[in-house]
Amino acid sequence: MANAGNSGEPNDVIANVDGIRAEQIAAADGLPSAARFTVPLDGVVDAAWQESFYTLQWHSLDAFYYQLEDDRRGISFACGESEGPERAPELLAALEDFLVAVNRAAAVRRGGGTPPEFAAGLLSLRLEAAAPRHSTGSTST
């Protein structure tokens, strides 16, 4: 899938997974090495989208893996040496789900949605995050 994170709205911001870049981050200051991945975003990151990104991120511990790049053209995340690069596909799939929630929340903000509607979006995100994922790769214990 080349682009993911689409909730069906015309102003959706989506991840261009075909454009993902990886770089190795060297160990420093007692921290282990890591692999940093940057996923380009397609679409316009407006104020409503950016506010929704940070609000939803604040309410989801898992979303703190993701950093909106300063130029707002990509999202980056890192997999530490202890996690291994095998975690990247899992984090990418979770990012795609997170972008759907951000797009929904941004649409509510643009439409003048009330706080209860936005709170319902947070509840939806939590329920989706709690749902079991179907893995396409092998599992290990």
C-alpha cells in the first residue's frame, strides 16, 4: 500500500510508505544505537491537523514514538537496538491507524466540533488501539 492513513476525507494527510527513509543513529552518551525511520506525509498539514496530532499524541503513550518533523512534511520514529529493526513494520502499521484518528479529529476541529465529539474521537482511538492486530509476519515469544 503506497499511501495509508486515509479516513476518506478530502483533506486527509496520509503516510507515503513507499518513500520511507531509514538511517542508523550511532550510540552516544550511554544510549544504544538505533534505527530512525522517516515517513513522508502527503497532504497539507494545517493548524487543525497539527493540533489534533499533538492532542491525540498526548492521550496515547504509544503515539509518543512518532515525531512530526519540523517542516511538517514527515513523521519519524526510532527502533532502539534492544527492540530491533523488526519492530518497524509494527510501528508503521500503528502510525497508519494513528493518522486515521488524527484525520478524523482534524475534520471535527475544522467543522467546529464540540469537545464531546472530540472526546468521542479519543475514545475511538483507545478502542482501536486495544483491538487485537492481525500480524502478517511471524511471531516470537
